[in-house]
Amino acid sequence: MKKTPLYFLLAALLTACGDGNESHYTDIIYPSARNLVVFADQTTDSLVFASTDSWTLTSSDPSWCTFDESYASFSNPYNNTWVEQKVVLNFTPNTTGSVRESVLKIDGGESSNAAYIAQVPFLGIGRPTRYASSDLRTDTIVSLTLSNSACNDSVVFRVYSDWTLVATDGSWYSLSKTSGTAGDVIVYLTATENTNTTERKDTLRLTSNGVEDFIPILQKAAKLTEE
């Protein structure tokens, strides 16, 4: 039996609906596909929608996904008029090790819509590559693979708070920096030549907002020479 990811089912079940009257409609503007994925250290994003109706807004899991109570309801005084609303969303850092999910439902009585929010349990590492399953419940990060010769490479990530990057060993390479502030970050790595006939491996521990993630590093073994 073919399985359908949870967020597609939610989108199908909670798509905007009304009684056929054009004066009753609610539409989500952002996120554009009504699905939003945020990283484990991310603490804020937004929901933007427009409605012709008075509405209430609820989060299915307010233990980690919340908004200011002033956005919980709105009485639309305008007849047949779209009113656009931006809601700032607040998240707690995800240290659970699992994906967290919440549905933000806008209920206008005559119309409704909903957005699915998922917070993954890992940080936004871009290099080396991370692969995640379609339902976000499993993921794998590949090793940053270096040649056996002395070489330079880099790790790339986006974080949402101050960060640190710590090597488990670090005896055969150096990092251009080991801490910094929120944003898009490139850390350059300089490795010495591997003269051994075995691979060298190490792990970098990236920490942001109390969330830890791990970047594996592998340097190829020296090539055997023919006598």
C-alpha cells in the first residue's frame, strides 16, 4: 500500500473551503504551499493569510509553536473585503531528537484553511550534504571527504543563534573559526597530508541554541606506490 506523507494528507483535508459564495474565502499567502519546515534552532517565522470573514487562529501543538494571543481572533467589519494578516510565529528549540508537527488552522466559520509546520531535529547544514526522507523522520549526513594530500575544504551552515564548532580530534586539520553569530556561515578547513595507508576520520560538533549536530569528516588513505 502506497504511503502518503502526513503533511500532504493535512493539506488535502484542510484546504480552503466555503459555501460557493465568493464573499467567503480564506487563503494562505505564506507559506505558499501551506507547508513550512523550520530547523531545530529556529525560533521565529511567520504566517501570512487573507480572509473575507471574521476568524480564529489555533495551533494544534502550542507546546512548541505559538503566536501572540492578540492574533487568536479577528472580527472583520468589512463586507466582501479581503483583510490580510501577518502573524509572527514563535518556536522553542527542538532538542527532542524527533520531528515536531503543528497545524495552524484559520477558522472563518464560512471558510477555513490551515498550514502545516514541521520543525526538524537537526541544524541547517548545507555542506556536506544531508539527505532526509520525504516525511522528514529519518535523515543522513554524508562525510566531508578529503583527498590524502594536504588540502583545503569547507563546511557550510545556516544557524539562528550564536554557534560553536568543536573537533573531536582535530590533530590533522585546522578550522578558520570555531564560533560566531547567527546567519549563513562558511568555515574553511585545512588538512595536512595523510601519509598513512588507512583513512583518517573525525567529527565536528556544531551547537546552536542548545541544539547539537554532527559533521563527519573523512580523509582518504595514502596511495600505495609500486616498487
